[in-house]
Amino acid sequence: MKRILILLFCLITLFVQGQNPLFIPPLDTGFWNGNVRTFNLNMQDGNTQFLSTITTPTSGYNGSYLGPTLFMRKNDNVELNVTNSLSEVTTTHWHGLHVPARMDGGPMGNILPGNTWTASFKILNQASTFWYHPHHKPNNWQDSDGTGGQVFRGLAGMIIVEDENIDTLSLPNTYGVDEIPLIIQDRAFGSNGQFLEFINPLFIGRPGDTILVNGTLNAELQTHAQLIRFRILNASNTRTYYFGFDDNRNFNQIGSDGGLLEHPVSLNRLRLSPAERAEIVVDFSNDQGQIVNLMSYANELRNILLVYVPALLDKLDTTNYQILSFNVGAPTSNPITSIPQNLNTITPYIELNADSTRTFTLDNGPPMSINGVSLDMSVINEEIPLGNLEVWTIINSSGTSHPFHVHGEPFQVLSRSDGPVPDNEKGWKDVVFVPLAWPPGSGNGWVKIIKPFNDFTDSIFTYMYHCHILEHEDAGMMGQYIVVDTATTVLPIFENSINTTFSVYPNPATNSIWVRIPNEINEDYTIEIKNSLGQLMLQSKRELSFDISSFPQGLYLISIQNKNVKATQKLIIQ
């Protein structure tokens, strides 16, 4: 009886909560080291009190859950020092930022426990909302040390980029007052207060039945009777939202993933799949003293599931539910009273001008795959000539919808199977919702995008393309591409003119490798193995076999050299 009473108390504590003030992540503008805007981020474990009497084991950047909002400007030279204080290997990816592949923080960029990785690049993006999160490839997609598990525990944060164009626009821009970040996640809690990482067999993801906004349960924002700008990030692992207000009011979307739209788009519903972002402006001028609720209208969503199986769905799949409450108070002094009708200039790409086309078919499997191939870190799936403008058709042959994300430069949406491209998707994007066929049984759903590849060639470090349901990418619905300069001679592996080679077997490897050296290297030689961050993992003279069983999986560079020759090639450990 005592155990039953304790359990009942825990359940009541979990689900009978009052409104909690919305937490606003601190704004981190970095510090200037010469002409470089510098940030220090520490990935760490901790405990967070979401519930009134119970703490939850979590992870975060510079805190126990989530991370600070990083502020940058276009053309800034930035340096981000990321320290891994976790007990497991991880990475940090700058989602949506247009950066060199070796600075992208994808699955190649492993940061070992106790180590610090420094990412340095110039901000090339226009003003918009981006985010950062781990991108580690686990051994098994269900493992908690993959992207899905690490993000679910709380490793994520927002990035704000501004530029000269947005400086000229009269938009709400006081962070935490009339410009509010909203990081929206679904989570599930067990009776002990821990996150319940239930892997839904239908989604193959980690859905939750409880909404957190900026890490706040049952969140309420004390806001003002005026125009308020919201930067919305769907940071959920698998859930798609269909946002709207409980009074069905209209609001204006002013920005999408990669920048401002050309003009405000009036909406009363906004669909955001995982990893998509939107900037909206809401008019609360006539709501002083009122409560207004932001909702997700799940009952109105379509093209999410091919087969409706109630037993495999949670309560958020089958009902409309509240995201956040707004308690509207008096306006601030000198509030913004209108928004500009001309926000940005976007030159649309023309499909007929494309240099080539590619098709990517998403399949739930098993195994999860793109074009019938599950991710193999040792394989480069696509080589794209520098300067290409390409049309990609993403086909959904599975039973669920997929948010498709491409690293590198942003893209534009050309057409889609479920109707005309809506006005709020005619800006710059880096994630696109790929629907099921509609009506059901009419074939496959698809989306056609057009994307430039103008810079950042690299023959070793790759960009990724993948489904952004995090468990789908962990399970292999992901591929790699490189950008190659076909106008110049491809650099040889070797750093001198000797036409020679050496062999590493096996490659990919797991526990051990051996090296076969050519006749040209017949004097004293040194073999080195470095990880993708350039850190020396092994150095040996005149040995040919090596135990690499303690090395974390990922990309490594193995080199052999003497006084006459030096050669380097990739080693994949998996």
C-alpha cells in the first residue's frame, strides 16, 4: 500500500503542475579576441528541475539543459571553443550556418571526452535563426550516445545572425522583451522524474507526451500589448507541430530557416517539422489583461502517417494541445507598431539553369536508407562539382513524413507533391518537409529543391544530407557529399612527386590494422594516426601493425613519412 501511495504521489507531482514563467536562454554575444568574436561552450551533464519536487538527469551547454543563444553578425570572424565534459564522444554541428566542411561539426568531427575542439569560420549567412546540436553517429541507432539521445537529454541551443539589411528594418529586436526565442521540444517523464526515452516503433523516434518550451514545463510568458516577434525552433527529435492560436488569430511570418522572406506572410497555422525554424510577429495590442494560448493543432495535420495505429500513438498525436500561454500586460515605452512590407530581396533560382539533377529516395526499411543505401562513413555518396547549381528531388517511399536537411549552403523549394509551394516556403531553407502521397494511394510524396554549391571544396571532410528525425539519421537515413573543383588538378594523396602508395588493411577497421609500405620508403619511417581534429592518437617508428580497439569510431588520417616522401590517407574506424 505504501508503494502505491508513493507512486501516486509521484504521478501527481509529474502531471499536476501550475504555470511556470518561461525561461529565456541567456544571450551570449561572445568576446572579442582581436578581430575574432569568440565563444566558449562546455558540454556537460547535470540535473534540471522541470518538476516541482524531482530533478531530472540532463545535459547542456554551459549549464544543465540547453545552451545560451549565440549572437553573431554577417561577416564576423568567429571562433567557437567546444569542450566535451561528457563521459562519451560527441560533436557539435552549426545547423544552417554556411561553413567549411571540416568546421561543420558533422559525424566526422568527434570530440573525445575531456578534449576541446575549436571551430573557426566567417559568418556568410544573412540574418536569420539557426541552432547548434550534437551530430554523433552511434554504433546502434537506439544507443543514447547518438545524436537522438544526446539532443533528447538537452544538448541544443539557438544562434541569431544579424546583418546590415535587418539593421534598416523596424522590427521588434529587444531580446527577451519583444523578441522571444522559443525552443520547442516534446519529452516524456517517468515516475522517477527521468526522461523516458521510449522508442516508438512506428516513428522509430523518441516522442514525448509533454511539451517543454526553452526547457520550461507548462510555460507562461508575461508579455506586452504590442507587436511581439518570436523565433521558433522545432528542436524535437521526431514530432511535427501545426502551430496556431486558440482564438484562430492571424499572425505574420517574416522569416524561414535561412533568412527573412521577401514580404510578411499572413497565416493562422504554421507547420514546422523537426529542425525547421520560423520567425513570426504576433499583434497583442488589443489583448491587455487577457490570456492567449499558442497551440498545436495535431488533428489538422495530414501527410504524417500512412497507417493510423492508435496503439502506437501518444496523446499528442491525436489531439490539439497547448504549447505556451501568454499573459498580456501593458505595452513597453515606444513599442514597434507596424512591420515593413518589404523585408528582403530573394532572387529565385530557375530550374532550367540547373547544371545537373539528382534523386534521393527515403525508405524506412529496415534498414533506414537513402537510395537503398544506409549510411557508411567510409563511402562518399555524392561528388558535386564546384559551382554547380543542382535540382534535387527527394522522394518519400516510406510510411511516415520526413524533414530533409542538407548541410552547406541554403536551398530554395521549387515544387512539391502536396500542392503549390506556399508563400512562407519561398525563402531560403535548409530543412524541407517531405510529405506522404496525398491523397493516400496516389504514389510517393516528393519535394523538389534547387541548391548552389559555390565554395568550400574538401576531399576528406564531407557535408551530410539526411532525415532530421534524429533516430532516422542515427539508423542510417543519411548520406555524405563532397564539393570538388573540377577546373584544377586534383591534389594527389602524396605531398611530393613520387608516384607511390601504401595500403591499410582492413579499412574500415574495428580492432587492429596493418600497413603495407612501398619500396620507395625503404629508410627509417614514421607512421602517425591523427583524429579528425588533428590530434595525434598514435606515433610509431618502423612498426606495421597497430591496435586501434580503444579509438572511438570516426574519421582518422594515417600518414607515413621519411626524409624523402610523405603520404596521407583516410582511415575509418567503426
